[in-house]
Amino acid sequence: MTAAEATSKSPAGSRAGAGLKGAPLKEATPPLTERQEARRRRILHASAQLASRGGFDAVQMREVAEAAEVALGTLYRYFPSKIHLLVATMQDQLRHLHSTLRKKPPAGDTAAERVAQTLMRAFRALQREPQLADAMVRALTFADRSVSPEVDTVSRLTTAIILDAMRLEDPTPEQLSAVRVIEHTWHSALITWLSGRASIAQVKIDIEMVCRLIDLTTPSTGD
């Protein structure tokens, strides 16, 4: 089982992939054309640039549209709200991080060490852009049910990054549960650091501590 397949079986993945009981599933969104994808890339780039300079409040839909050189109505067709846009921006950042990590994977001896190293690399990347990090995390915090599919995608991407670091092809339910706890701790650590209630050193301690759950769920014979 690949990381993507495993995440599709997690609670987050199942919420995104299934409708309510008795309700019809929405039709799949048709793939974007090359021109539409280029437009979407410009929008996400503009969002990230504005957030990097001024944080959450600096990301205003009209300013994003102007920076991306698209009509305001077009922007809203891609992203119904600022929250949708910033959560999509986080998805984009995570995809870039995932690609980078695959080119240069963590080199720890144990799964716990590799996951801790991976999450700290992600944290340092966010540390270089604190305003952008704050905007994306605030968007996740403010997201309501209308943004659930986008938030679930963020969760699946984070899970895939962690599973890749663990080098697991067939994670057990216990291991997937440990991954969810690690995700929750990672998100909480980001919030406490961004609010000034935790130092970078404390974040590192917390991440390394929670990653030990992996060792508790991994058979002693295997890595």
C-alpha cells in the first residue's frame, strides 16, 4: 500500500472521498486546462506573496486578483473565499515540500528520527516565512464545513509526508493512529510558536517526543 493509498483509508481521506449517508456524491471536478492551471498558479503565487509581506490581513481578494492579473469574479470561481484561498496556498506549500523531501529524504536510522527530522525541516521552512505561516495556520483554524474538502487535502498531504519519512508500504491501523496524533501535535506546535507561547527549542522537543509513538507501534524486527 502506498502513502497515498494509506491516507485514503484514514478518517480525513474517507471524509473527502464519501458523501453523507444517503446523499449522492458530487461529480468529480473536470481537470483544469493548461491555461486554467497557469491562472491558478498565478493566484496561489500572489496569495503567498501578499501573505509573506503582511500576513493574514494582507490577503485581500481584490489585491490578489490584481496581483495575479485576473478578474475578481474569476478569482472567486477558483476560490470562493479568502479562507479557501489560503488553505489552497498551504496545500501548494506542502506539495512543494513533499517534492523537495523526495529528492532529499531524511537520513535518520529509525522511523521516529526520520519523521522528526522531516517535520523540523518543514518547520524551519515556515520559520523563514513567519507571516505566510501565520496566515495559512489561521485559515485552517477559521475554516468551517464549507472548506472541509480543502482541509482534508492538507491532512492527507501531511500524512503522506510523514508516511514517506517512515518508509512504510503497509502501515497498520495503530501506525496510522500514531500519525494522526503526530499531525495534531505538529499543528498545535505551529500555533503555540506563532503566538509566541513556545520557543523553537520547545517545538523541537515536543516533535521529537511525539514521534516516539512510531517506535511504540513498529515491530522491533523491522525498519
